[in-house]
Amino acid sequence: MEARATVKYIRVSSTKAKLVADMIRGKKLGEALNVLALTPNKAAKVIEKVVLSAAANAENNYEMDPTKLYIAEINANQGPTIKRYRARARGSASVIKKRTSHITAVLKEQE
């Protein structure tokens, strides 16, 4: 039995979100939330919300025990890139790439 939650089109690059996701993969739910609360990163706040949503899904929809939950999988995949332009010298322009990501968290219950 597994509970999952997904958030899409978050304005954080997937490489920065993967660094935070790697820190909590495989940890118990309480320990992972403590790590995320103390991580000074924009992606940490978003990932914390996704993990809390997956925990709520596990507790309410699948009747799992929240004390036995652990993070089985967490992925931060690349979403579409928003392209903007900035004026440069001599009438040219340079591209500003605003990256987005899709984050998925899967929680399972330990036996």
C-alpha cells in the first residue's frame, strides 16, 4: 500500500529540488519533516507541502498509521521552461530561462 502526492509546474529548477529530495529519501516521516523545516531553500518548503499532502492522503484515504510512514520515493522531474528576453547591447537580446519542476512523493508503511 502506498500513498502519493504530486505538485506540478513549481517555479524551482529541478536540479535544486533534487538536492533537497535526495536528503530525505528513505527517511521516516517525522525525521524528514524536521530536515525540511531546517533547510533554508525555496524547494524545501514546496517539498514539505507535498510530503504533508501525501501523509494526509495515507492517513485519510488508506487508513495508514502516520507513525510508521517513510518516504519510499521522491522525484523532482523537469517541467516546461518559461522563456523571457532581456535587452542587451546593440539591439540584441538574451534569453532568460525560468525553469519549472514536477515533484512527486510516495509514502509507504513500514512492517
